[in-house]
Amino acid sequence: MHIDILTLFPDMFDGPLTESILKRAQERDLISIRRHNIRDYATDRHHSVDDTPYGGGGGMVMMPGPLVEAVEDVRGDDLDVPVILLTPQGRVFDQRVAEEFAGHPRLILVCGRYEGVDERVRKLVITDEISIGDFVLTGGELAAMVIVDAVARLVPGVLGARWAAEEDSHAMGLLEYPHYTRPPVFRGIAVPEVLVSGDHGAVAAWRRREAIRRTWQRRPDLLLTADLSEEEGWFLADLAESDAARSG
């Protein structure tokens, strides 16, 4: 998979793209990431990329010229590649969107700045708009880092265990179950006996129940769309009844 990032601050990506899983994935040629400085496409001697908005108001707006030229140059003849603008106005990024993006061989991420981009950029070259949450950042760079990380780990081979991404929180529609490692007892708290039983079926069942329990406790809204069996539905009903009894 290849990801192009269009930004005014390419050096911001040095840490996230050169450490840990993303670094190893690039070294193994599982993904490739290239940063492009939008200022390189400015035509004046000051390398201007923003100007005051028509109609007045505070802040600056990214000019259409450099940004459209940058997208068209990076995109080349590949007109099918998604060109994604990172903006608070976009659809909210979640695990399902990460899976959608991971299905593409190539992505172009455009990092907005200032008060936003000239509307003509959207009309001419943008194919999708994404927000990572209902809050405002100073630019799209941090959002781009989040998306690159979330998407890259879904590329086959990037994570060591083939099931690692599948069992993550949100990947299965639930929050992830609790994890334990050595020592078996720490400050009087023991690892649940089932996890050291060697019974893989019992471990899988325990993990599934605990994922449901944790989701009920922390993100009950996710359970509205979770794919639960009839038995799991009764387990969830028991959790709700127990909580009601304790609070009532």
C-alpha cells in the first residue's frame, strides 16, 4: 500500500513514521509513505499558500492554486485514488472507515490548515473528507498520522500475529477484553484461572464475555450494532439486570 501526504509541515511526521510498527512496515516494503510540501507548488517568490477570505472574517484560507496543483501532480494519471481532505467537516473516522481505506492500494491525504481550504479545492480534486472527532486541531497533520497508523496496521503482514488486528477494540464491534501477563500474582491480584488453564475454548469464551462486559461498562452505545448470539444477548441482559439491582 502507498500513502501520499500533502502538508505544509512535512517534518512533523518524522517521529510517527520512523518508529515502531510503521518503521518496520516500510522497511519490509509492506507500505510506502511519501510526504509532499504544498509550498513547493506555490508560484510567487514568497511561496504563499494562504490569503485572506473573500467577504471578510478572521483567519486565513488555503489558496486553491498550490493545493490543486499539488494533488494533480502527486495523483498523476491515477484518477481512481481517493484524495482525502482532513477537516472537522468530514465524516467521522472509525474502525470501519479504516478498513475501507485499507482496501485501497493507494491513498492521498491532504492536511488542511488555517480556517480551511478554498471551496474550489473540494470541487476539483477532493473525493472524501474525514474528521477524527468532534474537536478542532490546528491542522490536519495529527489527523493524518492517526489515519496512517490505523490503516497501516490492517495491511496484511504489518502486525506479527494474523489475528492481532481482528481482536482489537472496535475491530469486532466491541471493546477489547482484559489482558494479563507475568507474574501470575501481582500485589495480591491473580490472573484469572481460566487464562492459565490451557483450555483454548474456555479462554476464547471468557474473552468474548469480558469484551461484552467491558463494552457494557464503558461504551454501551457500541452494543446497539454489535453482532451478538442469543446466549450473549442473555448474558448482556444479566449484566444490565445486575447493574440495575446495584444502583436501585
